[in-house]
Amino acid sequence: MQRLVLTISLLFCMHLASASYLFIPMDEKQKDHLKAYGIAYWVLQNGTEVDWLLNYKGGSFMFKWGQKFENELIIRGVSYEVISDASSGQIVNEIASPATNQDVMKLEQVPKIAVYSPKSKQPWDDAVTLVLTYAEIPYDIIFDNDVMYGELPKYDWLHLHHEDFTGQYGKFYAIYRNEPWYREQQREYEEVAQKHGFQKVTQLKLAVVKKIKEFVSGGGFLFAMCSATDTYDIALSAEGVDIAAEMYDGDPADPAAQRKLDFSKTFAFQNFKLEKNALVYEYSNIDVQPQERRLTENNDYFELFEFSAKWDPIPTMLTQNHATSVKGFMGQTTAFKNHLIKPDVVTMGENKAADEAKYIHGVFGKGFWTFYGGHDPEDYQHIVGEEPTDLNLHPNSPGYRLILNNILFPAAKKKKQKT
């Protein structure tokens, strides 16, 4: 009996010696793509590096075996394989071949994440907070006070969502001005503006936008969705120009506002035209309107571009997916007209037939930014007051994967191959 126990123990030890890596496939074999990102983040939190295998089986993850890691994979329902050190080396060597469009990115540091959101309850959900919560990735909520008090440098990654940086309260005036949430938001914004010495909310939002620009310039990572994308750039271009109507800031907009815009200050867009009608639920012609798109939910898709993993790793990381064709989805800002995007911006996803970009990226100073059009990747046309999406029903969402690619991006460092 003792000999049998000893034999079993030796076999078990040999198993651990040979099965020294955990491999998380991110192709169609993965049961829960979204929670897989949470595992990668959690492993980093536990002091272990993660290899992100770009373009290898959907952008898979690999890290050294640990019993607590394997237990966590089982608990969270993430598909995985236990592989030997030799198998791990074989994968790395295969990826290193010049014949493959693949690469290894080493994830080393744990990105500290901030979500820009008001303290008052909003009548809509935020796709990023939904997926961070589902993937069990921690984040802090910050807003104007925190930005003005200089809190941004504490973070590596900042998310902006359904926000209006032009100070026009989302241009909801025509429909929602008498709703309690709208009036509370206006009261809150005006109170914060006065607290920081501004007469108008438009002035406060401009100051916030400039602080965020400094954050990116200093090496921060900015991710924005929906109306936060175009209103951010509009606010930058309109510095010193009154573009808000009287019901928003107490005095009329400058009639010459359009010709005073300075597009050299923006991240992504140029030569756009402002929507001057204060009652129209739109800010400019950057966004592609539904009547212009001629698309329905059934045929609305955008295609992800393929980049060189070895020579262009950043957009490669940001487009990792198990699908190249992704379902479209609408928002106050649904997509971006191609001819209004600056030439140095990298388009990572577009609907070519509709001549619109959905997913774009750029560099500013030492930092990076990514804009993603639309409100919720698994809710085609989200309505104010609608229940949030249940991601338990969409664990393999390609649209949500793009958000999580951006979450891990700040953790990445290119792995040096052995010579």
C-alpha cells in the first residue's frame, strides 16, 4: 500500500513538472471570452506575468501553472488547457516564425482603471462598467471634482462613455428637460462648475477635457464610447468659442462659432460642421445619422482590420478577436464619417459600404486614445430608461471583447525573443 501511495505521489509530481503552463484559448473553443480577460487581470494582480499570444487562436493567454489559478479558471467557467513547458516553448517558437502574423506580448503590470461617470444615477447603462463588472475587473468611478483636483495621474486607463463635453447636457433638452434625472444632472453640473470658479458648465467641461488631454500627453490611455468621442473633440476645437445655446448656458451661441473652430487641437476629427439647432439630438456631422446609413439591425456589421503583429503590435492588440465581422450597434454617436477623420488616425474597424469608421485609434504625446462608436455592443438601439444588458447571455460577444482589449493594453510589453 505504501508503495502504491508513493507511486501515485511520484506520478502526480511528474504531472506537475510536465504540466507547467495554463493555456486559455480565445477562439471558438472558449466558453466565456469576457471572463477570460478577468482571469488575465487577476493573474497579474497575483504577481504572475501573462503572455498574450497575438493572433494565435483568437488572441489566447498563457501563464505559469498554479493550483489557485486553475481553481479560479474552474470557478469562473473559463475554458483552459494544462500544457507542458515543452508545449509552451513550442507555441512561442511557432509564433516567432517570420512566416506567421503572430507575436507574444508580455503583460506585466496591473493597469489601474478609472471610469468617468457622474455621482447621480443615469437613466442608461455603460457598456464598459457592465463588462468590467462581469469580468470581475476592479475600477474606480471618478468625475469632474476628481479630475479638477488632479486625480487622473493615479490611473493608467480612463474611460469616457455617454458624456457631453460641450456642456449641452447631452442635447436632451427638447425631450427630457422636465425629467427629474435631467434636472438633477443640470443642478449637479452647475454646482460643481461654481465650486471650481466657473460661471458656466461649458467652461468646467472644457477644463476637464484639457486635464484629460494632459493625462494622455503624459502617457495615459484614454478609451471613449458613444457621445464622449465626438463631444470630446468638439470641446477641444471650440476652446474660447461659445457653441452652446441660451437654454444650456444662459446666453446665445456665437453666430460665428463654426469658422472659429480650431481643428489642430483635436485628437481624431477635422473639418466637421456643428449642429447649431439646440433642439436637435446631435452635436455635429461627425456622427453618421440613421437616415444616411441605410442599414438595419440585420445587415449592420463592421469589419476589423488585420495588422502586422510583429511590426504594428498596438492595433493588433486592440483588434484581437475570434470574429473579424462584428455586429454593429447604435448610440447617440453611432459611427464616424471617414472623410472627417484626420489622416494620422488608425482605423481599426469600419463598414466600408457605409463609408463609416466604428473603431479608431491614435497617439498623442506619450499616450494613446481609442474611440469606439455606439452605446452597447449587444443592444442594437439602446433607449433611455431601458434595462441594462445581461452579459451572462453574451459571454462570447466580439463587440465587448474590443473594450476588454483596451483594458489590457496598458499592461503590455513586447516580449524579447531568444536568439
